[in-house]
Amino acid sequence: MYSAAKNKTLLVIILTIVTMIFEISFGMITRSMALTADGWHMGTHAFALSVTFFAYVLSAKFSKSEKFSLDTDKIGTLGGYTSSVLLGITGVWILFESIMRFLSPYQINFNDAIIVALIGLFVNLLSIFIMGVKTHSCEHKHEHKDYNFIAAYMHIMADALTSLFAIFALFAGKYFGLVFLDPFVGVIGGIMICIWAFNLIKSTSMILLDVKSK
């Protein structure tokens, strides 16, 4: 029942890995914190999506197995929980690196950084389109949310947010000399990602611990 989501996740993983390598390489060359943060977040995003993918694989594999008494839907929730933890770690890392750039600013090659950031944003929007067309029929049928898919989608949204912030900071730095915005938007993006991660961790942990809703 999750085969469509699994296939979409695999496609986005491939897109993400290719873009990750591209952005990290050029982020280091151009010395842009916004671009480097975007690339490294794509790396953790690719890993988190891999967790999502294998959660779907395991759910399908054990769905009819008599050796397991657990509800296989919990595997997806566990995958979502793991992905949300990784999302939180990414947010903290971006915050730390951005603050360090305030203390030790680098010279940025804006032209190259802007081009690569735009490519990253395009890939993020394409990934959102691929993942976003999933139907919610299984959610209504089983009366629960697919947190595995939601976590994967949140990683993609975080990528898009980081890309948008990077582009804004790079243009502001290039045309208005506001170089400080490069680490500043990293701080803002890191905070927002941490908030998303916290809310998702809270939701998935309640399910994993079988906490009864009021």
C-alpha cells in the first residue's frame, strides 16, 4: 500500500545525492556558508530519506509475517521519528556553523554560489512536486498519518527553505554588500528546522509510546 511513496522517495534520494555533491563542492570553492549549509543539509536529508525508504521496505516485508506481533505501521512511525531526530541535528549544526561564520567571516564568490544555489532550489522544488502528489487514502483507511512520509517531506521542505535563504543572502551580499546576511539567514533557517524537528519528534514519540489522546 506504500509502494507509490517508496518509489517516489527513491527517486528523490537519487536527485538529492547528485545535488548534494554539487552544492558541497561549490560551497567550499566559493566559501559560502549558506550554500555549504544547503549542501550538507541535503546530505543528511538523503540519509533521512534512505531511512524512510527502508522503513517502507521493512513494512512491506513483515506485513504478513507471523513472527512479528508488532503493527508494521509502527515501523513507518519509527522511520519518521529517526528522520526527525536527524532533522534536528541538522538544524543545530547549521546554527553552530552560522554563528562561527559571524566570528570568522569568509570572502564569498557570489556569482558561482548564486548559480549553484538556484540549481539546488530547482531540485528541491522538483522533489516537493514528486513527493507532494501522494494521495492520503491510506491515512483515511487506517485512521493515522504516515509519519514516515511526513518526515521525508519535511526534510525536503527544510532543503527548499535553506535554498531560498541562501539565494536571498547571496543576492543581498552581492548587490548591497550585506555580507552578514549569509550567516544570519543560516541562523534563522537552523532555528526553523529545529522547531519542525521538535514538533515531529513529539508527534511520533507519542505514537511509539502508545500515549492515549485526550
